[in-house]
Amino acid sequence: MSAPFGKLPGWVEYGLIPLINLVFAFLVAGLVVLLVGESPLRAASLLIQGAFGYGEGIGFTLYYATNFIFTGLAVAVAFHCGLFNIGGEGQAYIGGLGVALACLAFDGIFPWYLTFVVAIAGSAFFGAAWAFIPGYLQAKRGSHIVITTIMFNFIASSVMVFMLVDVLKPIGSMAPQTRTFTEGGELPKLDWLMSIFGLDIGGAPFNVSFLLALVCCVLVWLLIWRTKFGYEMRTMGHSPTAARYAGMKEARIIIITMIISGALAGMMALNPIMGDQQRMQLDFVTGAGFVGIAVALMGRSHPAGIIPAAILFGVLYQGGAEISFEMPEISRDMITIIQGLVILFAGALEHMFRPAITAFFSSMQGVGRQTRAAGAGE
Amino acid sequence: MDQAFEILLVTLEGTIRLSVPLILAALAGLFSERSGVFDIGLEGKMLAAAFGGGAAAAVFQSVYMGLGVAILVSLGLALVHGFASITQRGNQIVSGVAINFIALGATVILGQAWFRQGGRTPALTGDARFQAVELPFADALADIPFLGPIYTNLISGHFVLTYFAFAMVPFTWWVLHRTRFGLRLRAVGENPGAVDTAGISVTRMRYLAVICCGILCGIAGAYLSMAVAAGFVKGMTAGKGFIALAALIFAKWRPVNVMFACLLFGFLDALGILLQGQSLPLIGTVPVQFMQALPYVLTVILLAGFIGKAVPPKAGGVPYVKER
Amino acid sequence: MDSLAIELRGIDKSFGAVHANKDINLQVRRGTIHGIIGENGAGKSTLMSILYGFYQADAGDIFIGGDKIVIRDPNVAIEAGIGMVHQHFMLVENFSVLENVMLGAEENAILNKGITRARAELKRLEEEYSLDVNPDAIIEELPVGLQQRVEILKALYRGADILILDEPTGVLTPAEADHLFRILEQLRQQGKTIIFITHKLREIMAITDEVSVMRRGEMVATRKTSETSVEELAELMVGRRVLLRVEKGEAEPKDVQLSVENLTVKDSRGVTMVDNVSLNVRAGEIVGIAGVAGNGQSELLETITGIRRAVSGKVMLCNEPIDVTGEADPADLRKRKMAHVPEDRHHMGLVLAFEENENAILGYHYDPEYLNGPMLNLGSIRRHAQETAEQYDIRPPDVRLKTANFSGGNQQKIVLAREMERDPTVLVIGQPTRGVDVGAIEFIHKRIIEMRDAGKAVLLVSVELDEIRSLSDRILVMFAGRVVGERSPDASESELGLLMAGVEEPMEAAE
């Protein structure tokens, strides 16, 4: 993830370049819409309309964004340590076990806020445990973390099918899902929050786990830029030789980073399970773990970038649903394309426009006085 | 006894059927990765090819058009990956992830727009689909005890692409070890500096490797939508690209090992289907999911260095920059 | 035998601000072994890379056998009969000898014929030049000397008439080097032309017919080997430089603070990098280690500071052992008051993407002064960075600026400030002024002397001989992993130059 050090002003580095990458991703996506025979402009207006046009839409947008904040943070934390955790999907899936077990055990005894606490701990623990193994194998045995986390996604999928079909499914039920939780396993909606802005979220499952996601953003920011461990993580990520020089324990840092990353991914499970369905179903993650990669890349691995990037994908998910309503040709899968394009342009091709932009800015300003990367290290 | 033999035959036949796309995709990955370009986008390329093949075969009612388009589609994505990882020196993993998503989304969107069958392409019949090939005397020999059924059911009666896939294994080995192209390909994945100083273009070699990868993934995709199935179905690769990747690692990037790894993983798959709901003596019911997860678990165990060591090509994943 | 194999006229090459080759003229006669000698960074490798088509010269002409040619890429060079044996072998390690030799010269798309021919040709070459090596052996299983032989075979297989060897003995044992010399001798007798690049005078004297000396990007002299002496070459190589005046009084050495006994370090390939080295550094003295880069100085520093593991030996810091063969830990050594200014500030001493203040605590980030429990105490960190930035005149004095945006001299000051201001007992410094502007050099030198006068034990490694001479109270010279001599800073340049070039007894070698 290392970038050459071009002397670009902060707003270009963290604003303009991601924006240009995003614009290209959307231009290509627009081409696909054209290919399908619809108008990209109308699709765009439907998208905005569906995501922001009314209270329920906004509620759904933020509900989806909640998922992506968690998974985006998970990927970002690993990025800072130079690790590519593709396993967010599996970690979130396994994290669901923690939520489900907590709810199944306590929903009849505890009020929601107590169950919530147990579920947070459970989801974080299960997600972390699932990430610990690839982390450990990378640190101690040199197994490539990209490959192991991919493998663990599939293993997680099998484990969860097994758990839902053979273990957690109530007797006599056919559907591979847990029983529906009672009130103690149900997170309150944030309708009151939205009503402050005069919005009615209607049936949207926008719930308190959104607040937890925001808290996690703050905590991750603190972790990365305000703690000793975050400092060590970033040193490792930028320069493993400098980390060795400074006497940091590489293996320990890798393992702990993966545990934190996995815990964040695991907590994503709270939102759909406790916040929406009140039960755990098959495939409840629905790709959120992978969206996290796009979100982290676009958000430059910074919580302040991840929140808008997550909301953008929330918009795509919710607005996309709206589009497919109006334009049956364009289903939700359009989002998957855009997600891929964002990853391509903001990730794999991130350097493509940089030389031109750098040349442009160095010709604009004599010697860059604005070298200070505004907000870069915050 | 007879019944057991029959079950065995059916399982082995299933093993072959299930392992073909794995073999093709894993060999595709082998070309790319032996040249130093990691490719986790096998799944996406295969999926896109399956769609392109299914669609073109349906439209043109021609299996050859289908195969050609499948290859072209996969090739296009392979070149995108090449451009990102060779020319732009971008992150190869990120590029692979991107391609998987683009393929996953685009196949459904375009499929729905063009055919309006819920993401399927029209069912292929007649000339638009690959037909099973009966080898000579398959009928005549069927009655010979033991060997007859093996010949008739196991060796004969597969698709052309099946024979092609198995032929590709020794061919790939031959290309890698007995041709100039193979020598240079292996060299560029181990020490691109050596290739460069020998006056060979590293970029050109890697692009060629990525092109080979694209072609083979295209054929793998065509097999899925035009041979085993009569048309494309949304998400029909279902992780096969990743199993192939696992097989490639499990095989330590060697062609013949690739075949055995794919047969093993195909066998586990076939066995899983066979054992579904069956109770085994001593063990009881084996959950299907266990069989499904086994390839991945085995690969992780291998990667952890507990059964041998999987050493990837030395220059893999690293863009080549001429040193000062 | 008097025709020219190679002639270079006015070759000029710059990399950005670095002028690597300045108007180079060189004539190499056919059938001779022509040595090119010079210190690190003198521009030898760049010149040869231009000749081999790896880089294009900014100006100048190349003539091969009297014909002017433009060498666009290595292919052209190979076609013109130039072969190169790189310092770091360009071999595919898991390939056989045969495969390596054939790579790029396979003849046919299918290897069969080529293999047969290559086998025969290898056999012929083996016999002709006594370059015996099993064609089916796998490279990584061969000792380094044989690997090098494969590189030579590769060049000969391509029909090279002109062979360039870049620091070929750097990785060889003395016995292997002797064998190489015999091979080269034989090649010359067969009419091949050989360009032999080295910094080792003894090798020049031993096998070359003519020798050209490079210094700081310029070709300063060409001599017939028989008509020159090691003393003259050493002087030409090192040059009569104006010694940087550093004001310093007499050293007042006290107790030994750092002692190294019989330290041996091998690299990952098992090549001995530090060979049975012993040395002492006392409080209040600067011990300088002179030597051409790559003679084990880096490994010595990294081992003493706990970054690299030793095979055997003992290191004592203030009479307490450092577990250099086992668990030595840089963090722990810092707590024990050993400070380390690493040779490579870009990859080791600094994280260029960090803000200045973040680099000001690298390695000391565990210090409670900078922490509130698990949290960083940014106020304290930045205040501290601000103070040291002023003390060490780090410009601009903006501790929030990204480190990559500081000049080389100021980056180095960031490292020095961090390592010096914590009152260490032992200070280990590698290349204190590499890539640093002249103004900063003086400042840095002054600080190092101040550390000595404050009673610190300073171990200094530099490839800049005048830096070593002007700062050190005692000079050790390293060559091929060993300390080959100790001299006072008053020793003459040529005396030190001879030691650095591996001539241990100057008188004998001069015969």
C-alpha cells in the first residue's frame, strides 16, 4: 500500500485524487447503464432520490452504511499495519454466532441494552478469533494472509451453514435460521434521532448499532493515531525495517492488529441480526465484508474518510433498490459492479492519474509551500 | 458388491466432471502466477466467460461462437489485470478483488437486460451446447465385466473440454519445461532481473502469461455454462475460482500436482454430494459442509507449513522495477 | 594485439542531481585484462551499466572494435559481444545450470535442440577454460564461487568477447578468488577482453594489464599495471582531499563501554559478513571504522545494535553482555543507553510518511514521558520535538511536517537529535553525512565531537575516509568482514587506502 511521496497538497491527496478515481468508476458504471439501454442520468437521479428523497430511504441508507463502517474499519486497521485482510466477510459471518448466542441465551432475561453489551463482546470475540488464526499463521509461519483469509471466508460459510442447519435451527423448523429473539434481543430504532431532523424512517431498520459504529470510528481513530500500539502498527505498515530498528515485536503487532480487525468485522453482525431481523439467517452478511475493502480504499483508511465512503455505499445499496424498482433492468447487482470499479480505480490503479496531477500542481505552484498534509496525520 | 461398484463409478464420474473447471482455472492461475503475477481474479474471469459463452452460444446458436466469446471476455478481464499489475504496478491482490466484483455484478446486470430470464441466459440446445463424446466401442464394451463399465462410463462419454482439460495438464508441463516460452515464463516469476539482463522484456513475458491465463479461464467458464449446464446461471462459479486457487497452492504451482489436487477437491465435492444425508458406520452423518470446507482447510494447513511447504514463485506479487 | 576492444568517449550520466559519470574517456585494448578501480560511488557500476545497455548515457559515444554503436538495451550489448557478470548474480536460483545458461539464448521455440547444443557447448567451454560445473546442478545448491562460474559461462555461451566483471570477488573466499583469477587468465590467453571492476588493489596488481582509476564520477588516470604501484593507485583512488577541519582537542579515553569479542555474522545465504571481529570503544573516544562499503561494516553495526543475529561472539555494553546470538532486542539496548544512528535513514532510521514529531520518538516511544498509559501524550511528544528541533537547528522547525518533505541534511538531524539528546553511554553511528549538504555536515561533525567530549563512547562507521580521519581518535579498517588494521588518524591516506583495498602489509604488496 505504499505510495510514492509526491509533494501534493493535502486536499489533493485526500480529496481530489479519490474523487477523480470515483468519477472514473462512475463513468464506467454509467457506460454499463447505457449498455443496458437506460439513461445514466435518470439512474443517478433515481439513486439520489431513493437514498435521500424521504425519511425511510435515509433510514435504509444509514442502516446499510452501518454495516460498511464496521467492515471498512476492519480492513483499514489491517491496512495500517501493511496487512490485507480479505476475510472481513467470514469474520463478520462468524461474528454473528456471538450475537446469536448472546441473544438466544439472554433475550428472555435481560433488557436489550444488557443483551447488547454481551452481544457486542460476543461478536467481537468470535470475529477476532476467526481473524486470529490467519494473523497467527502470518506472524509465526509466514502463511500469506491474503490467501488464508480467503480460505477462511469459505470455511466460515461452511461452518455457519452447519451451525444454522444442524445446531441452531429450532426443532421442527425448516428454515435454516435461529428462532426469532424476544424483546431483549432487539435493538431500538433510531427514529427519535431522525425525527429531530423532521424525518420519519418508517420501516427502516436504522438502529443503535449505527451509534456503536460511530463510537468505533472514534476508537479506531484513537487507536491508530493516539496510542502507542497504533504508532507501532503504523511503523510496521510503512516500514518493517524501521519497526525492527525501533525494537518493535513484529509478530505480536501482526496478531493483535488482526484480532482488532476481526473484532470490528465481527461487530458488523449486530446490525442485521439484532437491529433488523431479530434472528440469524443464512448469508446475513451479504457481501458487506467485501464492500469494506472498497470503503477502506476510498476512505484512505481514515475513519473520517470511511464514514462518507460507507454512506456512499449505503446510498448505492438503498438507491440501487430504488432504481431496480423503476428500471427492472438495473438490479442491485449494479452496486457490485460499482464496488469492483471503485476498488479498481481507487486501489489497483491508484497511481494512474497521480503523475498527471502531480505534474499539474508542480507547474501551478512554484515550489509547494502547501506541503503540509492537512489532516493527514490526524 | 455390484451396487458398491456402481456407486464408486458414479462418484468417480462426478469427480471428473467437477474437477474439470478446477483444472482449467488452476492451470490458468499457474501460467499467471509462475510469471510473477498473482491472480485471485480467477473466479471473476471464469464467471464472466461462462456468461459470455452462454450468451453468445444462445444468440448465435453456435458452440464455437460461444467458446470464442467466452475466451474473449475472460481475456479482456485478464488484460485489465495485466494493465493494473504490470503496466501500472498496482497491487495485484486489489486488482484481482476488483475483477471478481465487476464480473459478479456485470454478468447479472447484462444477463437480465439482454435476456430477461432472471439472470439466466436462454437454455442451450443442439449445436449451441457441447455434447458428450462417445469414444469408439463404448457401447460394445459396456458389457465386459469391470473394465467395460469403467471404459464406458468413466473414460468415454465426456465433453470435448473435459478431454481438453486433462490434455492440458501434460501440455502445460511440456510448455513450462520443454519450450523457450516456458523457460522464460518460469524465470520471470523467479528472478525478473535475470530475464531483463538476458535481453528479454519482462513486461512482454508477463503480459503473455496473463493472456494464457485469460484464455484458459475462458475455456473453464465455457465448460460451466455450455457443457455441464445448458446456459449461464447467476453466480454459477460458486467459489470454484477460489477452490482452483487453493488447488494451485496445494499443488505448489506444478501442473501435474494441479491435476491431482483438483481431482482430490473434485472428489471431496462428489463425495459430499454422495454422502448427503447418509449415515456412515462408526462416524455417523458427515455434514456436507465439512466436505465443502475440506479443500480450504487442507490448503490452510499446507500454507501453515504442516504438510510440506508451499513456496510461491519468488517474484510473485512484486511489480518489476529496474534497479539502479 | 593493439587494437581497441572498447572505446568510450565523453560518456556523461546524471541521475537527478547526482552526476554519476562526468565526461568519461576509456580505452580498453583487445586481449587484455583492464582493471577499473575506485571507491564506492565513484561511478564504476554506472559506467558499466551504460556499456551493457541498462542505462543510456546522457552524452558520449561507445565504440566496440572500432565501430560506433548505440547500446539501447542489453540485447545490443550481447550482440556486440559484451557479457556481464553482475555483482549480484542474475541467476534463477531454482533453475539448473543449463537452464540458466540457455535463458535468452535458446535458439528454438522448443528446447530439445537447444539443450543438446547447450550441453555440447558447455562441455566445450568447460574444457577450453577449465570451467567445470555440472550442467544439471540446481543453482541454489551450488556454492557462490560456482554460481559465479555459471554467470561467466552464460556470457561465454552468448559468444562474449568482452567480459565485464563487477566486483567479482566480493562474495568469494580467497581460494575461490584465486580460482577465478586462473580462469580469467585463461580467458585472456584465448583472446578475450576482460574489464575487471574492483576496489581491491591487490587484485588489480595481481591480474590486470592496465588499470583505470575512477574518483567521484571522473576517470582520473589510466596506468599500465606494471608501471604503477599500490601506493600510487591508492592515492589516485582516494585523492588528495582537503581535510575537513574539525576543531577537536585531545581525547581523554576512560573505561571501555563497548567491547566486541570474536564476533562472526553470516547473511541469509550463509556467507560470512563479519569475520571474527574484536574491538573496544572507551568512554570519551571516537573509534572510526573505515572501509569500502560491503566489507561487513553494516552487518557489524546491525549486530551490535540488536537488529541482526550473530553466529558467534560476545558483545558487552557497560560490562553487561548483549545476547547477540540470541535474544538481543533494540528496544532493550536503548534502555541500556545505547543509541544508534543507522546507516540507512530512509528505511531504518525514519518513517518518511510520519510527521517529524513522530519520528522524533521512534524507538523511544515506550518512554513513559511520551505516554499516558496506552495513549500517546502528543503534547509532550510535540513539545519535546519542538525543543530538539530548535537545539539541533532542524529546518523548517515545523514538527507537524511530513518527514519526507525535509531535506536530507535535516532528516539526518532528526535522527541525530533523537539518538544524541538522551544522554546515551554508547553511540553507534553509521554514515552520519551520507546525502547531507555541506552546511549540515559541519554541524553534524561538531555534534559528534561534543558527544565524545561529554564522555560518550562513539563507534563511527563511514565510507568517507576523510570523515573518518577528521573525527576519529582511532581508526580500524575493515576489509572482507575482518578488521585488518588499526591506525592513528595521522596515518596517511595512502596507508589507509591500502588497508581498505585489502593490502595488509603495504611493504610486501608493493613489490
